[in-house]
Amino acid sequence: MFYKKIKNKIKSYFIKPYANAKNKELLKLFNKHRTCYILGSSPSINKLNLLNLDKNAIKITMGNFYEHPDIEIINPSIHVFAASHPPITEKVLTDWWVRCNQILPKKIPVLVERRDEIIAKKTFINREVYTYAYGGSFPIDFTKQIISPWSVTIVALQLAIYIKIKTIFLLGIDHDWQCIKPYRHFYLHSEPSLEYYLNKEDIKISYEEVGENLPKEKLYNAYRLYQQYESIKQETLEQNIKIYNADRYSNFDVFEKHFIL
């Protein structure tokens, strides 16, 4: 561990630090808000009436959520994507994002990881595109690198913290499928979605193939993800930021439950 720290320190002298001053705009866009909803794509979201959400709150949507039938009325404040990674190909990513650009309300900006910036600017035509970069740590600052996430929800939580939200409600967030339940979302994988475009290219999705015997790597990844949630929980407690699992149908238990719908 000691030698790794020395190596990283030496590397820092030769690599230009990541800087993205444009992301200061996010503070200006959302600085009047103190409440935020982070909306995920778990099956539980189908049981919630999202039309009753506070219209004055920030709404951060992620991934395939743009396929929600009420997306126009929900009218997100910003839509977030995690970085592309195997087995996602350039074609799959492009097809997925072209579809998103057609469905997501036109005035809604998107936030993508910097490795996907070129494709994002080609596909999200006439839409504001913000970028961020992995590889950072606390304190969270989107003008610099942020914590490399094990889930796109980790990116959304960091964004909410960065824009100084004081109360964060999670809806449609559940990771049961990583250990005890099938890989499912509020939409069918046979309909337009990331899974649909992967299957269209005959690319197998490992999570869909897991049977009763879980591979240890999947359990390790789940552990790493939950450790990230715990570290964010600790960071927000120190900043007097409240995070709640507001989804009564979700079993996600890192954060206190406080049902609002």
C-alpha cells in the first residue's frame, strides 16, 4: 500500500490534473433548491405515483429511466449516465443514446463520463451535455474527478451533494438482483433499453445468465458498491445532508426509510 501511494504521488507530477470549470454551471442551475429526488429503474418504480412529486424539487434521472411512460410530466432536471464499459460497444451506446435523445424532454441536459463525450455530442443533438471524470475522492467536486462508482446511483448522489442539496430522496433504487433476485427493471428488456440494444447485437448480459450459484466476483462487486454507499452516508452525515430511501417497495437498507408517496 505504501509503495502504491508513492507511485501515485510520482505519477501526479507528470499527469495534468483533470479540470472542468464548465461544471460550475451546475451549481448556478440548481442553487435555489434544497430537495432532490433520485429516480432509478428498479421494478418498484412502477408501483409509485411519481406525478405527486414536489414540482419545485430537483429530479435526477439515470440510465434507462427516460423510458418511463410519464417522463414528459416528471420532467427531470438532469439525466445522468455512468461511463460505458464492456460489453457495451460504440454501436450499442450510440443506438441507446439516439433513442434517449428522441424520448427525453428536449430541454433536459445530460451528464456523461468524459470518455463518452465524443459520442454524446454526436447523439445528443441540440441538447446541453455536461461531462465528469472518474478517479477522485472526497470532498466531491465535479470540476475535478469524482469517486469512481460501482453504480450510476453513486454518480447521482455525488451530483446532489455537489449542488448542495440538503435532503435527498431515493426512489426506484434496489440492488436485490445482485444477490437474491433476477435482473429486472420497470421496463421489459425486450423493449428499447440498454439491454435491448445489447441483445440486438447478440451480446450476452452476464447478470441475466446467473443461476442459483452466484459467482464470487458478483458478490465482491456488491460488497464494493455497498461500501461506497456507506462512505457517502458517512460523508453526508458530517455535512448535515439527509438521504432517505423513500420507496416503500424497495428493500435497499443503507439509508433510513422515509416514505413520501
